[in-house]
Amino acid sequence: METKIFKNVTLGDQVIIQNPSMIGVPPRGRKDGELETIIRANSIIRAFTTIYAGSTMGEGLQTGHGAMIREDNIIGNNVSIGTNAVLEFKNKIGNNVRIHSGCFMEDVEIGDYVFVGPNVVFTDDLHPMFCPTYLKCKGGAKVLDLARIGANSTILPGVVIGRNSLVGAGSVVTKDVPDYAVVVGNPAKVINDVRKLKCISGYQERPYSWPPYLNEM
């Protein structure tokens, strides 16, 4: 199997695309080349990745094997999208973001220096399925700069996850998370402040006492 690059795809310098991948796939109802697809310099697209037409990706993008990026995604610089992650429509991803393997998101806005652990699911539909006012409802979540979301968490529609906050693994986030808060559980509740955490390994006085978090602590 060979990589297929459709029409109107712009690749920056030193972009590596491993076989087989599909780049610039026209969405349903669109013709080949009707929408522009941009992947900027020094990006690595690993095998079995599918990228639909109509998305723009910054420099230094890395995808894992089998990642899928649909149309209308805007992705910043130095973003990693893990193996089998699915980015549906209308996500906006900032710079220096890690989206780990197996994640799912649609209509989500993510700031800079955000970590999204494996198998995190973002939901965007309050009343599935066939709700007649779907497009008027809350839509996806918003994740502010420096936030971290632990593995296997579920983020409900329309919530805001605050700056430099920490969502514990396996949490179900049903309402907004304050800046600097540590939340865990189902439904997720505030249990601590990131600035008060101690390093349980003992190697550091406290976690996140390094860049880019240093000035936040």
C-alpha cells in the first residue's frame, strides 16, 4: 500500500509521511482539491494516518500510527497526536500540546502546553441522538493553558478546564474546573490545589516546579 496525497495539499520543508497514509481526503460533499490542507515544516506523519482536507497544522506535528484528523481542525506548533487518536470536526489546538493515544475529541478548544492522557474522551452532544437543536447546544469543552488531563477521563460538553489544573485519571468532568484545581472522581470534585501538591517520589519538593509551569507555582 502506498500513501495517497490528494489535490491542494501544501507540505512544508522536511515533512515525513510514512506509508501508507491518506492526506487531504475530501469530506463528504466536497470535491478533491476543493479545500486546502496545510502541514507545515518538520512534521512526521506516521503510517496509517488519515488527514481530511480543510485542516491546517503547524510546524513539528507528530502523529502516531492510525491517527485520524477530520476537516476544520486548526492545530498549532509542536503538537503530538497519538496512535489511534481521533480528532473530529472543528477542534482548535494550541502550541506544545500532547494528545495521547486513543483520545477522541470534537469541537474542543485546547490552549498551549496542555497534556491529554491516553483514552481521554471529550463529548459535545447534550442529547444524542437527532436532537433538533444540536448546533445551538454547548458543544465541546475548552481547556486552558497548562492543564493536564489524566488517562481514561471523560469530559462532558461545554465545560471549561481551568489554567494549570489537574484532572485525575478516570475522572468524569461534569462542570467547570477552577484554575489550579485538582479534581478527581465521578463526578469530578475539587480535592486540592496544584500549588500545594507534594512530590510523592521525593525527587522534587513538589511536582511541576519546572518549565513551563515554574512561574505558575
